[in-house]
Amino acid sequence: MKTLFKKRVLIPAAALFLLVTTSAFKNDFFEIAKQIEIFTTLFKELNMNYVDETNPGELMDTAIKSMLSDLDPYTQFHNEQDVESYRINHTGEYNGIGASINRKEGRLYITEAYKNYPADKAGLKAGDELLQVGDIKVLDSKEDTATLLKGAPNSTITIIYKRQGKEYQTELTRSAIDIDAVPFYQLIDNSTGYIVLSKFNSKAFQQTKSAIINLKNDGATQLVLDLRNNPGGLLREAIRIVNLFVPKDQVVVTTKSKVKKYNKTYTTRENPLDTEIPLVVLVNDRSASASEIVSGALQDLDRAVIVGTRSFGKGLVQRPKKLTYGTQLKVTISRYYTPSGRCIQALDYWNRDEKGNAVRTDKENYNAFKTKKGRTVYDGGGVDPDVKISHKKLGNITKALLDELVIFNFCTDFYYKHSFKNLNEFQFSDTDYEAFKNYVASSSFNYETKTEKIVQNLHNQASKDHIELTNELKALSAQISREKTAALTKNQVEIKEIITDQLVTRYFYKEGLYNYHITHNEAIKKALSVLNTKQYNSILK
């Protein structure tokens, strides 16, 4: 049964206001006109008569975004700033200081300064808190202060920041920031080329092609294409990248919609670069959209072995629609299907459970499909790898340590206490992890488990019912406390891995992290094992 949960009184009218140019408008003109009129009069009366001052722009923004949240998370309203962010994401170019910024409780932190860009040249480091940007004090501003860091090339900006308890001031000159789709490629060994494709912006195809050519010139006779953590991007770039490995006129992806003009079959249009070179594609649960089109097509066409964990499962196609005053609607128009006919989409946002959550297909209800050579593959959302790597979700304590910036702050502290001349010298030992546990114990980190919440509710209810459970609840709370302390040890492997990645990036930039993963990452080791044994041919026979 279709269940949609309306969240605001303004939602229905706002929804219709946005959709006046769709086919629904043509099919039900009177109902849409009626609802627009209702909304117009409601909006006017609300702003004229409400007891306190209202902000019409904020009310409308809330109405629109709340309405869209009833659909799927990818159908979005973009204001003028959002439109600019959308453009940057797809072109890979903007003007700014070249740093990743995180906002936490109104504060701005540098999380990464990109190598050889203005922030890095000015000496800014991960962990630096931005106190003032130009004349704007961060804590006094309700605006997105991070946008102030962007600006015209060669324009200057003064920044006041705090590091290790001391305040500093620096002046930066903004420059053009070029976001690579392929931030890293290198030979893993004498014959294996490794390519990281991090996003599908307008540079994806050309940079991937150049990487392959250069690696082959260096002696690569087999390839690993890493799509892990790649959120997707431009469909055309995904199709052209598949085309690098498969012949012309092969179906890559099909889109299906209620609107006929959006029903399309996309095929390869160019001569391939190499249809024979052995290829392994790495995916994980954060590989989405265009990443799934590439990995799904190469799997269905028996052109690559997919290694990793089941991909995210975003099979919904969006298209931007221009609205007035520089705003934009990014609306879901269709679904993706791989060459075998599998639907990539994992969650059904149109048929929700009693709690309003999107429904996921049970494994026993997956449908079987056939690859080009007759191998059986299944739908169910995302791309299921040919060779699976064991994967478990992050523990609750790990998530809390990340959310509360405990790991981030520890890495900042560690960075200024330790130095390493090169990547080979770097290590984060078990002794260092014990120091991390002591750091957590001495910090203000207060991790409340779900069990603790239940115990507290039980305590409150027992008091209301005049039931004496004090001793029992104290004993239970003490046991929970012991388990929480032990959780740092139980989750040591995953926490240590996260700390290591953050520290390597701080000392040796992203390039250093990729180099570190080449020799330490289990998924890359598995990819090499598949390529260097008979397993590759046995899978694709």
C-alpha cells in the first residue's frame, strides 16, 4: 500500500506550485489550479496575520523542501547557492582556497588542505578552526561562512584561525581549484595498473583514458579500477568510460519513466581503447549511481570482475529544471537498468512501511538475470560483486567518535606531537592506540548507548509505578559502563584503520593515502589476487 507522510500544512500547495510545468498539470488542470489558489491565499493570510514576524522566504523554503522529502532524497530544491554547488560538483572547477571545510555546532574546521593550493601554501592544516573570514566572525554569522572562502581568482582574503589553543592570522590569494575525477593512478607492480576514479564530473572520461594509456606505456598488462566511495555524477561520462573497454554499439544502460521522452537506451558510440586487457573493478556500499552503471554494465557484459561489497543502490535518474530567480529543481525522472535488465535502485520510496521508511527488497525476492555469457546475476539494488570482501557496518561507538570529532581532534593532537620523514617510516602502533583510548577517557566524550536509554526509561517508569529497582538498575548501569569501555578494544581494528587513514592524509596528503593503500588495503590485495590467479578467467568463462 502506498503510504506518504505529509509534514507541513503548506506542503500540498507548494508541491503543486513546483509541478505546474509537468504532464500532471495537463492531466488535472482544475485540481492543480485549485490548490495553487488555496496556497496563494493561505500564504498571504499567514504572513499578514501571524502573531510574530515571519520570513516569507524561509517559510516557502521549508514548505518546498518538506514536501520534496516525501518523495525521494534526490529530488531537491536548489536555491542560488545550491545551484552553484551543483555546478561545481559536475564541472570540477571553482575559485577558492583549496580546502575541505567541516561545520560543527556553528564552528568551521579545516579537514583537509589540498596540496599546492592557497590554503596549503599559506600553512593551513587539518584541525585549524576558522574564527574569522574577512570581516565576518564565524560564530556571529548565521550565513554559510564557507562560501566566503570562494571568490574571484587572484582576490585576497584575510583569515584568523586557531591552532592548538593559539590564534594566528594569514592572508590567502584565491585561485582556480581543479577537482580531478582521477586523483591518482600508478603501477601497483610491474604489470598491474591502479586507477582511482573518485567522481564522474566532466573530466572523468578523459582523465581515465589518459591514465590507462600512461599505465600501459609504463608496462601495465592488467588494470584495477577503483570506484569505492564514488557517489556518481554525469551519465554521459559513465557511458564513455564503459566504452573504453567494450566495442561500439553495446547497450550500457536503459532508463524507464512514466514520461515517454525519458525512456532511453544508451549505447557505446566510439571505438574502444582496449577490449582485452584484464580488468577488476572495486566497489563498496558508497559506490553509487554512475559508479553502479559502470560496474553493472561491465559485469553484465562479462568484461570485468567486480570485487568488494554490494554497491549503494541508487538507480534513480535526476534532471535539473530551471525555476525563476536563479533557483532550480532537481527532479527524479526515471530509473536505471543495466544491460541484463537489472534495476539498480535498492530502496522503494513510493511504498513505505508503517514508520514511513523506504522499503528494501528481501533477499529471497531478488530476481535472476543473465549476463552476456550466461552467468546468473541478481537485482535487489546495487551491484553484487563477483568476489565479495567481508564487510560490517561501523560500530555505534565508532560512529559516535566520528560524529563528535573525537577521532579528528585526536589526529590533530597526534600530528603536532609526532613527525615522520616519509611514508615508509609512518606507523600507528598498538601503543599509539592505547594513547588514543586514554585520550578518549580524558575527553568530554559522552557516548550514550541505546541500552542506556532503555534503562533510563525503565528507571523513569519504575518511579512512576512506585516500583523499587534502584539496586538492579545500578548494577545494570555499571555493567553497561564496563561494556562501553571494552567497546574501544572490541572495535580497535576499524577505529585504528580510520585513524591511520586520517593521519596519513595529514602527513602526506591524499597522494600518500593512495600509496599507503596500495600495500595495505585488503580490497586492493584481493583484486591483485584475482588478476594474478586463474580465478579471473574462471569467473568470466
